[in-house]
Amino acid sequence: MSTNRNDLHQAVHTIMNDVVEQCFTHLIHYPQDSDELNRIIRDASEETNYQILKIDAHNYKQGSTDLDNHYRTISHDTQRKSLQLLSRLQQIQRAAKVNVSDRPPLDF
């Protein structure tokens, strides 16, 4: 990921919005999972806000190695959190597919 402030800002939003979009997509098909999906969405939103605030929370000079490292840390933290949230979503998706396949077929 870039160490440019604006690019990092956009990347944080893009990465976490992907989590939110995937949750909404699942929610459309499996509304019974809404409680956990809403928790994931809330966590993604909070993480977005937290990482965006961290971007400017420094005293480093523009173009310094320390600033690049600061941005790189934010990038890694955002990616790690995104993967954790997507893992939670994947567990819900697996459970939903198992539950659907366990149902008896409908008689028409």
C-alpha cells in the first residue's frame, strides 16, 4: 500500500467498505444472521474511524522514514483487522450454508 496520506486514507475506506458490502450482501440472502452481521459492520465502521484518525496522529516530518513507517503500520493494521472481520463473516456464511442444506426439501 502507498505511504501517501491521501492514498492511505482512501485505501482504509476501500478495505473496510469491502467488509461492510460483503456483510450486506450476505444479509440480503440470510436476514436471520443480522445480529452478528450488524456487529461486524459496526466493528468495521469503528475500525475505519480509528485508522483514519491515526493517519494524522503523529509529529513526523513529511517525507521522513518515521512517517512512512507510521503509514505502513496503519496499512498493516487495517489489512489485519479486515481479514479478522472477513473471517467472522466466513464463519457465518459457512454456518448458513450448512443450515440450509440440513433442511428437508420442500414438497410442492
